[in-house]
Amino acid sequence: GFLEDGILVQDVSRTRRRYLLSRTFPWDMMAVLPTELLCLLPGVPRVPGVPAARANRCLRAPRLFEAFDRCETHTGWPNVFRVAKLTLYLLLGIHWHGCLYFALSAHLGLGTDPWVCPSFPRLLRRYLHSFYFSTLVLATVGDTPTPQRKEEFLFLTTGFLLAVLGFATITGSISTVIVNLSAADAAFYPDAGPVQRYLRARGAGGQLARHVARWHQHLRAQRKLPAERQVLQVLSQGLRAEVAASVHLAALRRVGLFRSWERGVLQQLVLRLRPQVFSPGEFVCRRGDVGREMYFIREGRLAVVAEDGVTQLAVLGEGLYFGEISLINIKGNTAGNRRTANILSIGYSDLFCLGKEDLAEVLAEFPCARAAMEAKGRELLLRMGQLDTGAEAAAAAAEAEAERRLQGLEVALEGLQTRAARLLAQLEASALRMALRIQRLEGRL
């Protein structure tokens, strides 16, 4: 296929017509011509190296490079592909150099001196010797026989110069692969170096430094990606929503609160979620703290502990959530926006964090979801004994009274607007009559 306005066209007839009219078609035709058959014609001298008659195949080299570029773009392991491509180039370069060495040896005479290829009876042995000799020359390792003739000196000197250029190319390619690996890791995982240096500079190393190091090791070992927003921010809004939904929507549907919610709400939520990983013994939130986020448990276990920080009152597992009470305004909530429990991570816990502003934006667009979350929160507050039904009734009455007054103000405003429109019409009519009277008086004068 080919790209047209960024869309892949796979129609066979259009592809054929476009290819036949392209500049690459004549070169491809010349590359596939069976030129080696010319050696079989009468009167043509027998060329000892038939591959020399097939040199037109090298015209396909640009197509090969294009295929390599496309494979490197589509593969999920680009660095591995680059190393494999570099290895292929090395083997191919040694092979070609060995072929030239054997051709020179055949020209000078096989076995005529220690430098040229010996006259082995088997062709495979000759090839292996040539390949081994070229490996020694291009890798500049080991001792090669001393050249005896000027052709041998020129060939060996050229091989050493090519080896220097080859080593420079290999070093640059390997450096590029290493830099790409480091850049990919930096894009996904935070760097532990600055934190470690900061702790050493402040004299707070020891146990805390080891704790931070273990946290970073867990992120890499378990392939946790806390920097998802930075990685996906280059995508468009719709594509970013599709990627985030394909990765996290299944985990979000395991949360009991969201099982009955429509897909549109979940897609809006999944764009605002921030992955966070808590280490063993770390408090996610403490009782009395001001709540600014709610959490969804993706993996791991968390404990609801007493004030001593040791006694476990309950254990929260995968698919549960907490912290929503301090984010939504439930009438009669005696705790206000304060945390109502101490939540401690038992092991390494992978959570989704949702901010208060982000939750308010989503719930404002979907009133049904807001009503469901408020009902869940009210039920939880009733079980905990932190819901003042009297205050709730008073708040509901005050809200109803405010709504009634608002409706009264709207009715009064509509009446004022009607009277203002009537007065404006009377004023315009009076102005018109005044203008006509003035016109008549001017006519009499």
C-alpha cells in the first residue's frame, strides 16, 4: 500500500498504477534482470566469478534500507532490531572483504606465498580461511601473515583503514542504542540519583535512603509507570483517551462503585487518574488530614489501622476505594472534608489517585454518577455514625428554602422585565407622537 493524506491505501489496482509510474520501478526492473545468464551465451567469455555478473542486485539496496526503517518503526523492540541489523552489517562486511581477498589470492595464485589463500581442495575450506583472515584484518586482532607483494600491501592497508572506520561506526551505533535505552527508562521511570544525592547532602541517608532505593527497584521490577501523563501528553485528546481506556478501563471496572456507570463517565475518569505506588508500612492518609484525593486500589492490600498505627481494623483489597467522603459535600457529614480513618499500605500497593477538582468536573457533567456516589457515601457515614440526620434535614430544608426564594426572585425578575419592556414601548410610542407633532408644527410654520 501507500499513504494518501495520511491514510494507508491498499487497493491493488491503484497501488499497481502508482508503482508503475514511480521512479523506483525502472531501477527495480534492472535489479531483477537475470544478467548471470549472459555467461551462457556463445562467444561470451566464461566469467569465473558468476556473482560479479549479478551486481545489478545491489540496485535493490535502497529498498532494503526502506524495509529496515519500516521494521524499526513497527517493531516493539527497536533497540534489539538495531543491534541485529548492526551484526548483519558486520557479517556482510567481513563476507565481502573475504570474497575480495579470495579474488586477489586467485589472481596472484593460490598458495604461492604465505599471505594468499592456500590451495585447499575443498571450496568450503577456502571460504572459511578467507572469512577468518578478513575477521583478523577488520577486527585488528591476532597476527596476519606478512604481505610479500605491493598488491598485498595495498589490500591490507585498505582493510586496516576500513576497520578503523567500521569501529567508529560500531561505537557510535552502540552508544546510540545505550542512549535510547537510558532515554526510554527516564521517560517511564523516575531517576533515583537526585533523591539519593539530596539525602546524602542533608545527612539523612541510612534507612531512609535504602527505603527510597527499594521503592525505585520495585517500580522497575514490576514495570510500574508513574509518569503516564507525561508519556501520553503528546497525543491528541481522543487518542489519549483511547490509550488510557485500553490500559486502565478493565481495572477501573473492577471497582464496585463503577460497575453500573456508563462508559462515558469512566473514560472521563480514566484521563484524570494518576498512578501512585506506596511502599510497605507507608501511610496513604491519616485520620484528620484534609482530603484532596480519593484512591482506587488496583493491586495490593491496605489496612485500616487504629490510632496506635498497629492494630488492624479492616483490610482493603483489589477493586475497593476510599477517600471519597472528604471530596463530596454530603449534608450532615460531621467530619467535613477531613479524613475519617488511617490507611496503611501492607505491602507494595498500586493505587489510582483522583483529585478533588477532577472529580468535581466529571460529576458536574454526569449528575447520575454524582447521585450514586453521594448515596454510597451517605450509607458509609451512617454505618460509621458520622452522619447527623438532624443537620442533614436542616440542610435539606435550607436548600429547599433557598430554592423557593430563588424561584420567587426569578418570578419577580420576570415581572420587572415585563414592566420594563412595557415602559420602553410606551416611551418609544411617546417619542413617535412627539416627533409627528413637531413635524406638523414645522409644516404650519
